[in-house]
Amino acid sequence: MNYFFNKNGPLISTYLIIAISFWLVFLIIIPQLYMFDLSFRPNIPPLLRGGPDDVYTLTHYKHFLFGSETSGESYNYVDVGVFRDTILIAVLITLINLCFCYPIAFYIAKVASPNTARLLIVSLIIPFWINELLRSFALRILFAGEGFINNVLLKLGLIDNGINFIAMDVALYTGLNYAYILLMIFPLYNAMETLDKNQLEAAEDLGSSMLKTHFRIVIPHAKAGIASGCTMVFMLTAGALATPVVLSSPNTFWFTQLIYQWFNMNDNWPRGAAYSVVLLSVSVVFVLLMMKIFKVKIGEIVR
Amino acid sequence: MSADVELQNVSVSFGNFYAAKNVSVKIEKGEFFSFLGPSGCGKTTLLRAISGFSEPSDGKILIGNQDMAGIGPNKRPTSLIFQNLALFPLMSVADNIAFSLEVRGTGKVQRRKRADELLELVALTGQGDKKVHELSGGQRQRVAIARALAIEPEVLLLDEPLSALDLKLRQKMRIELREIQKRVGITFIYITHDQGEALTMSDRIAVMNQGELEQIGSCHNVYESPCTPFVATFVGENNAFYGTVSAVDGDMVNVSADGNNFSAKAGDLGEGKKYTFKKGDKVIMFVRPESIFLKDQNNQADNVFTADFKAIEFEGNLKNIYMSINGKQNVRCSVSNAVDTTVLSNSKNVELKFSSRDAVVLPVGPLAVD
């Protein structure tokens, strides 16, 4: 601590400590603890809070797993189903995202000339100046029944009737994939950028094909970046709200939409909190599991 | 297996800039051949063209009489050792060495066996399970050599691999490289800007300057009979006496320079021919510092002159004596540390001598600038 103060001077040290503590305590720890606590409380009118009925209960978690007490189902197949689909699709989208971004990141980091690389980075960033909601609506316009894509396909005579991209969730998956590509590309790019180009040439000189060079040299080198990108994209995709609200078909529910409903429409904050805790804990466990499997340490991810 | 390498009028250009210009050379099977030149002279460009990382914009590269045009680096019978070695840091030493076998689908047991054989060849027996970063600079060097030899290349290309090592280790590795080359018997093509490395290891040397070949020859040939003023001054040290031809007698040329009249031999033009001069030609006469003697030293010499003492420099085994003639023409003379030079330090006129056999006359041309 003394060393920290001596190194950075009193002004900067105090600022850093206050800013980081505020961020951690007020924006992360307190709201999450409050949410965690709330998820174990009954949904009772404000007047009864603190009264004899305000006892810790697992009722909301029970509801997530088994549905309302009056239902005859063995488990809450609607909510659990939505949850399962959300996680699975988020995993799928993360993988597609990785496959999609890997070549782009590699091209920018190791193939393109410095000028081309700068141009590519700028053209990746600029579209993200537009807000996520607007980008989702833009995709909706593209994919709509009488939208741009259908019109072009019809004009070209490739199809006879418009395709319902929204109902098929093509629009949703495209939107989710597109929403966070920068969070995949940049960690990958950062990791690949530090790879010595001579290593690629050495591998090639020793007879390695391009594919083998990627599997043996580039991917092991960029492992931390891959883990970092995948973690962020997975977390954000599983927790996305705007894109699913705008682009999902009427039959598809994203788990965040359920949470939103409990909070806002059904006015049941404790239940919404419980659902949030479920999503957060499963996401965290999933990420830790992935890190274990790919032998990446948390310190490497943030590097 | 070893192959010869032939460059036929090879040029490599980047836009309007020629990194290598019209280079023709035939490197024999099993030869240790060096390209020597200052940085930016195009030697690395040539090496990359031979290894297949760049295509010549003109001319042909033949390896074992086979035209290499359109054949990628992974399909050529060459193996390249990079300047920074480019070992794979995440793999063990054995995995590094056997990488070329791994990508060819050789089994694990076989790979390990081959890696162990190669580790023995480069005197690293039993180090296969270490990580690269656990090895010393010299050991890494040897791993890089072993890795390059694993594919049994016919030609090994080395891009200044010793430049990162300190002097002692560099001197040791020179001998080791030479020994490894003799043991495996394949062609080595070595790139360096260090004339000491080129002279100690090579069978033949090609001296390059600004993308062009200046001279190809044995170490002795290049050192003792330089063809151009650049080679004379880039390879080793040299005194350059600017003067005019006053008489010609067969291969011997008389040069008058700064009031002295020297006798020297006409320089080689290459291919056994010599330069021919006529009276009045502007020339440079080159005499190596170690070929100039103090007058009382017991060496034969038919050229005698005097110069003013300026400074003396102690280099360990040698002493460099700096002098000048008329304050214009600098002369440097290197004598063994055992020679007594105390008397020089306060003398105005130092009497010096050299043999006409050790002096080479060349037409005026650019020198290698330090």
C-alpha cells in the first residue's frame, strides 16, 4: 500500500482507490447482494415487508424449476425450456462468432499491411457507433416479410414467396451474432498480434499446412484471447435483451425477456431477482468450466 | 542427400526498388557458402527467395537442377534457420525438433526417437523434455539447428543465426556449426554481415553490396585479392592510398601517391584475369594494416615510406598505430602486442615498409563506409 502511494503519488492513488471502490462496491457488489437477498424473499406488498410474513423462502427458485403449485407438470418445462434454449443458443452463437471472427482477426493481425489493418479496424468499429436497438431494427427491416432481402430474392426470381426470416429466428441469430463481434475480434486480434511472424514462416518452412499451423501454433498462442472473447460474447449473448425483443419470433423467448416480465409486467421483483441469479450463476459456472477445460487462467484472460 | 543451388540472373524487386539485382551463382553440393554484406545489401532477400518465401521477379532458382518457380517453402528441400530462431515457445524441445515429422503424420514413438537422435547430434542429449525458455542462448541455437535438420533437408539456410549471441559463444558456435555441417554433409548457405564468421566457416564467400554480387571466391581469394574497392574495405581492414599510375610493368604497377612512389600488383578482375592499367590512370592502392611493418621489423619489403605518428590503440593481441602522410593520407599499421612501440610515441617521422606482393591496385570506386 505504501509502495502504491509512493509510486503513483497521493492524488492519483486516492483517485484510483475511490474510483475503483465506487465501481466495485456501489455498481457491482451492493446491487448484486441486494438482488441475491431479494431473490429469497416473498413477493408481498411494501406494507407487509419486515412483518411476520417476510421470511426467507425458496419459492421463486421452486417456481423456476417446478412451476406454480397448482400446475400438474413434473417440472416448469416452459421456463426451464426457455433457459436451456437460451444457454444452448448462446453457446452456439459464441462458437459461430468465434469461427466468423477468427479469420478476420488473423487477417488484420498477421496478414494485412499496417494501412489495410487500420482501415479494416475502423470499418469494424464505425457501425458500432449506432446503438444496439437501432442496429436490431435495421436487421428487422432487412429480414422483414417485405423487407430488403425478400424483395431482392423475389426480384431475382430465386423464390416465389417471401421467406419468414423472423419466424425462423434467422433474424434473431444473425442479430445476436452481429451484436458482439467486436468483443470477439479484439481479444483475438490482441492475442494474435503478439505472435512472431517468423513462427508462422518457420512452421511453413518445416512443411506444415496452413490448417496445421493454425492448430499447433496460432491457436495455442491465442488461447487466452480466444477464451476472453468467448467468455464475453457468451455472457453478453445469454444476457442480451434488446436484440431478442426486436428480432425474436413470437414463439421464441429469450430468458432475459422472462426476467424482464417478472420485474416489469408482473411486478414480482423477488421472482425476477431469482431468475437473474439463476442466469448469472449458470453463466459463471459455464465460463469457469470452459476455462478449466481449455486450461486458461483468469489472469491470462484479462491480459 | 545434398543438393547444389544455382541462381541464374536472379532479381528481386519491391516496386521500383531492386533488393537483389541480377545475381548469378552456383553453390556446390555439400559446400558451406556465405553471402556477406552490410545490412540492406539484399542478402536476406536472396535467402528468402531460395527458401521460397518470396519469388524472384526475374531469373531462376534451381535446387538440385530443379526449377523452384511456384514451389512453396513447405515443398522445397530447404530448411531455414531464422535470425531470432523462431522456436515454438509453447512446445517442449523434443516437440520443436520433431514438429516437421508431426505435421507429416509420423507417429509419436518414431518422432521421439528422431528427436533424441538429433539432440545427440547437436550435443543436447537428454534435454528433450525441457521447455525452450529453460535453455541457454547457445542451447537454443542448437535446438534450432536440430529442428531444421529433422526434415533431412538437402540445403540448410541460415539467416545470421549467431548475431544474438555474445562474442565467446559466437566463436564457439562457429566451430560447432562447421562441424555439424561436415557431419551431415549437406549444403549450408549462410547469411552474415560479420566477415569474421564468413571467413572462419565458409568454403566460399559471395560479397554483396546494394543488391549486387561484388565478388565470389574462397576466403583467401576474397581477403587477399579483392576485385573491387568495396570488397577490399568491407572484408577486413585496409589502407586506401589514392594515387596515379606512373608506370606499368606486366602485372606490377607503379603508383605515385602523396609524393611517394609505390610498387604494387594489379588487382584481380575475377576469373583469373587482372585489371590492366595505363600511365595516368586514377587508382586506389590497398595495403592491409598487418602487411605494413615498422622499418626495423624483420620482414621483406620493397616499398619504404615515412609517416607522422598520431595515435596508438591497444586491442589486446594487436596494437593499431595510426599515422598520416602530409596530414592527408591516413595510414594504419597493426603490429603484434609483443612489438616494442614505446619509441614511436614521440617520433614525428615513422619509417614504414611493405611488400609490393601485399599491395593491390584497383580502379577508383566506392569504399565500404563504416
